[in-house]
Amino acid sequence: MKYIGNILTDEQFETGELFNVVQDPGSLVDGIPTLIVGWEKTKELYPDASIIEFNITGDTYWTYGKYEKRDRFEANVKRFQDLAFKKFVETLKYEFYDVIFHGPATFERFMNAISHDIPMTVYASNDILYIYIDGNSFVLGLSLRDCDYVDESYRKRIFSTIYANKSINLLKNNEDISKEVRFKARGMAYILPYLYS
């Protein structure tokens, strides 16, 4: 699973599986927002940090530890989690293939995109198929109901192509995806294949 943010702290911390919680700055994942917990740790790493500003620089933030100012700590952790999730969603593109409006050529483009034997993560929800192909910054979407409406053979072609891929990761809603992630991603199921790739 991919992380959407780092939390650097010396304190015991529960955030679920979306965040990389570490004590050592060397264990931070590059390219995602980072929250530093504790004023002392913040000053140690960023001597010029302002005690007034939540944002230190770029995608780096700080908050008090829970034993320094618990109310500020809880509010800022929630604020950081929301901010990290929003930034994550903004970086991911979703491309929906509408076979009814755009016709068979759209279906063939979709089939061409998934026909390569490269790693991909597939998730289906409410008869919508979401596919993330490794190395891309977008998720493909296709309505299976629309496919059935246009041509009953489309569904069979899609799944025979997917199952022929030896590097596929199929996500099952209740087995592979935690409650926390399902709750956070409600209304945005397209992000799940990317998170779990």
C-alpha cells in the first residue's frame, strides 16, 4: 500500500495504514507531505521554524506533541491528514471510458490500454471497473453495465484480458481494503487501485 503522508514523532501514535509513522527522519518517504510532532523535534530539524505557523516549508508541517498542547495536537493532526488526503487525490487523474457516448472505438482504446502484460491493480465497485497500471499517474474506469448494454461480449473480453495478465492484483472490497480506507475513499473508489498497487 502507498502512503499519503509521513508523520515524524517520538510519541506513540495511531493513524491507520495511510500514513508512514516513523521516529527517524531517514525513514521518511520522499514526495509526500510530512508532519513533525513536537516543538523540540521541529526546532532540532528546522531551527528557523515559526511557532505560529503550521506550515514549515513546502509540504512539511509541524504540530505540538500531545503532551505539550493536546487540543492543538489533535486539531493539527486531523488538519494534516485531511490536507495529505486532498493532495493525494489531486495528484491522481481518473480517466473514464464512456462506451455509450463515444462508441466502440472507446472500448477498443480501453482494451488496448489493459492488454499489455504489465503489473496492474483492479478493483470493481457497483459495476464500475477501476484499473491502475503501474507507472502511470492515472486510473482507468469503465462501466460494466454500459458495456453489457452496448455489446454483451465486452464484459467477457475485458475479464479474459485481465485474467490473462500474470501480474495482476485483484482487490476484493471487504477482504483487501481496510474499513478506514473504505471510509476515507467513499465516493472516490477510483483511488483504491492506486493506493493498493
